[in-house]
Amino acid sequence: MWESKPKALEVVGPDQLLTTIFCVNVAALPHGNISEDQYSAVGTTSALHSATLSFLKMTEDQLFIIFSSRFRAIPWPTILNSSDPNMNALIHFLSPLALTLGAFSLYKLSRLLWREYVSNPLNGIPGPPSPSWFYGNMRQIREGEIASLHEGWVKEYGTTIKFKVFFGVSRLFTMDLKALNHVMMNSQIYYKPEQAKSFLSRLLGDGVLVTEGSKHREQNPAFGAAQIRELTEIFVEKALELRDVWIADVEKQAQGVKPQARINVMTGLSKMTLDVIGLAGFDYKFNSLSGEKNELNEAFSMVFNSRLPMPFLFVLRTMLGRLGSFLVPLPGDKPRRQARATMERIGKQLLTESRTALEQVDGEKDERFRKRDLLSLLLKANMSADVHQRMSDEDVLAQVPTFLVAGHETTSNATTWALHALSLNPQVQSKLRDELFTIDTENPTMDELNALPYLDAVVRETLRAHAPVPGTARVAIKDDIVPLDTPFVDQNGKVRDSLLIRKGQTITIPILAINRSEQIWGPDAREFKPERWESPPEAASGIPGVWGHMLTFLGGPRACIGFRFSLVEMKVLLFTLIRAFEFEPAVPVHDVGTKSTVVQRPFLISEPKAGVQMPLLMKRYLLAYHWEPNGPRNGFSLIQFCAS
């Protein structure tokens, strides 16, 4: 194929691992490119030197060498018949490597075929057909609305089914509450899947979203009701700042005859919750609402807002676990690593400053000892004499990015959906506003907010019908038997009242599908009706959730430990914003879709390239008082009206 061949090959350092084994004298190769019909690109790497071999691909007649974006081919006869000692060295290296890789691949394939098609205890369980051996049903899940897809499967195949993921691997899906309770309560048997833990660990470190067992329990001394009560003032402060920002936006847009302003509420809510988690999490000022840019803010955006890689490479990388980042480098790895380094550096600085301040306090009455951010609370827990409450510096530091993603994404997303639901239900919005104005201050306490029953019902209904995280999964670390509340007949005619779970089996926990199940909530399960919480259906009491007869915060030892934080922050936001504005839909309801990665984000179907957004029409809600003998407020009666 080529008239000349490479003249020099040398082995590079072991730090290049398997993706950069040889260094080739590119100048010795003939120039030109291989046409697309002559090769198939298996992988690339972003960690290349100018002439470093990034991948070797063998075919029947050629060895493909991929250099960055330039492709060169060397015919096998040139290699095999070469007298060049460097070529012989290459052959001697590749032969045992190829045999090893081939044997390993054959073992993995044989094991997969045996486990899936011969000894799989899930054989006979019904489920949707798999449209692809490689992707399984994952494309349907990725491209569709996940809860609706689950609900469709349940209607057609029953409450306990199986579906396929990558490489034809079976995954168990069940709506059986007894089975789900067993899985969530036995956290010593069912862990987060290794791929998910590896992905989260690379993003967040080993925080509470990643750790398992007793170490997870050690990391939650800062999320009790007493601690959240101390943080409510921060929530209120930032909610009022968001209100003022939106008032300015409304007044700017709603000039002249137009009484309303169109505002993407998701943007403001995201900035507000980021500011809150900065202050409440580790006493750091993001100042996102004021438009200020800082190092940690930019690092956070790089880590969590970057685009996901191509499906094939992402799957290959996650399958390799913690080695995946070395063996399958991806575009964006370097800036993400730099962002993580920035977050860790600033985290260490914050940790040092907090510890120094606490070590210098003069008794518990000292103001520095009474710092209320979660990082300070974790450090104070470490200073306790009780060894079971102590955490290492690494464990404490790992909470910084965890606070960011867990406290930022979920609350802003849930409040976005709450405002959307209220805009579609003006009667609910008006009823809620009437209740909120029974509080005479714009700085309510946590206890005052928790004493408002309709606000609580609206929050519950939002988190039921619009759970931020639609689903999760657990993997068995040993064989187990899962009991079923509702037996079923499998495809072989066998009645099953339990499920044999083999070590390594993954089980889907369908959070949103349970929250919207018609069997539990009735035929209006998909409707937004806060009044249902005045008398919840008896079937809902069987949902094994940590809060509110729903799975939004999961249940068992691995339940969300920050649910009180999210609930109070959400109530503060709704209290402040509903009293200040009236919300109406800006687009038809059928134009609002969802994109699910970790959380469900809204987007406009008519504007898919615009990214996630939730535009609403807003106008200010004003108050007036007039004198009325024996009025509810010492002689004053409240008149409420919207600006027009």
C-alpha cells in the first residue's frame, strides 16, 4: 500500500500506559490519508504528543496506527517480512499482547453468554424486546421520557420485568413495593453500580454520594433538623435577593402596555441555590445572582455542565471502572481534571480556615464556634470525643463538591417544576398565596414554614409528580432472594413469589414511576393535585421512602441525608416568590419536555438547541392594607392585587 515504511520505533515511558505505547518517526512515513472505507476508528486520545502512537488496530491485512487526527497504515507483509530489528521488536511485543487480549476477550464473551443465556435466573421474566444487541433498550431510555417509558412497559408486561442494557445484559425492573423495600433496606447487599460510583467519584471525590456502609453513616452529622433550622436565614436572604433581581427584570421588560415579562426561571433558581450551597455548605460566596465570576464558580461549571462523551466511548470507559480514565481518554478530560484540582485546592483552603477558626475559639459561646455552615459543623463533629462521629480530612474535603451538586441541582430543579405546575394551576397558586400571606414577615423561620399545611402539600405534590431524579439502580454484591408482594406468572408458566438475584445483578429503582403509579395514587396520578395530601391513599403508606410516602429521597440506610435541607430551601423559595409574583405559562404545555441525565431538566421541544430552560410569564403581585374595625391584623384588612 505504501512505498516506504517507518524507519524508527522506540518504546516510550510506562506512564503512557496502553494508549501510548510506541513513538514513531512520523517524518519517515509517506504522506497522505487513508480513506474512510479503508479503516474504522476504534478510539482516540486527547493526551497525545505530536508523534505519539495513540492506538493500534489490527485487521487481516494491515496494522493501523492512529496519530492524533492523522491516520497511517502499514501492510502486514511489510511488518512480517521486515528485517528491521525495530519491526521485529514490534512483532515480539504485539504477539503475546494480542494472545493475551484475545484470550481475555474470549473469556469475557463466554462468561457473558453463559450468565445471560444459560444460567440466568431472570430467564422467563417478561419484558420489552431489545432493538439492539449492543445498546439493548438504552437508546429508548436515553431518547425518551424515562418515567413514561417505564409506565408503558408496566402496562404491557407487568410490574416485574427485565430489559436489556449494553451488550445484551439483563437488568431487573420492578414496581413491587415489598421487593423495593428489601433492596433499599439491605444496603449491605445492594450497592450503587460500580460504573456509577466510578463516574461520581471522578467528578465529586468519595463523598456521601459514593461511599457505602458505615462510612456513609459517618458522613451525615450535619443534616439534622437543628442544623437546618440554623441555615434557614441564609435561604431567606438569598431568596429575597432573587426576588429583587426578578423585580428588576420584570420592570425592565414590562414597560408600556405589556404587563408581563418572560423570564427563564431555571436560570435564576440555579444561581440562587448555588449561592445558598456556597454559604450554607462551606461559607463561600459565589455571588452568582449578582453576576460575579470567581474561580470556584467556573470550576463547578466546567465539571458539571460539560457535554457527555459519545455513547460508545462513554460505555467502554465506565465498563472499565476506575481504569477507564487511563485506558480511554476522552475530550474534556484535561479541563475537568484542572477544574477538580481547583475545587480541591480551594476546598483545602476552606478546610484549613474553618479548622483554624474553630481551634481558636474560647468556649462554645464564642461566635466562631457558632458558625452554621455544613463544613464547620462537620469539623465540630470531628472534634467530638465520640470516635464514631469522626471523619478524616479527606472525607470532610470530599463533601465540598458533593454539597455543590446535591444541594444545588436538585432543589433548583424541583422549584422550577413547582413554578411550572403552579403556572398551569392558577387556583392552586392563588390558594397557596392566600396561605402564605397569613405570615406577617418576609423572614419566616423554619418552624413557621412547616406550620403551613397547603405549602407543605404543594411541595409534596411537586416532589411526587416531578421528582428531580427519575430513577436509580443498585447492584447485588452477593446472591440473594428478593420477596415479592405480588406474585406473577413468568413466560414459562411458573408462578414466582420471589426473585433469585445473583451476585452482580443490577436492579432498577423506578422513583418517578412509583410516585405516579395509578395502582397507588389512583387514575389522576399524573395530575398535579396538592389536595390529595389531605387524605393520601392507603396504598401510599407502603412506599418505602424516607419522607412523604414517596421515593423521591429513596429509603433505607442509603436514603438522601440532605432531604431536610432541600425541603426547607424549597419552601423558602416558594414563600418568597409566590408572594411577590404571579406566574403564567409562556409556552403551550405540550412544548415543555424533559431531558434526563442525573436529574430531569426542562427544555422546549420547539427550541431543542437552546438547551435547558423554563420560561414563564411573570408580573408583580402587590399588597395594600385598609382600615377595618376588628380586622385580622389589628384593624387592618389585607387587599391583594396584581400589577397591571
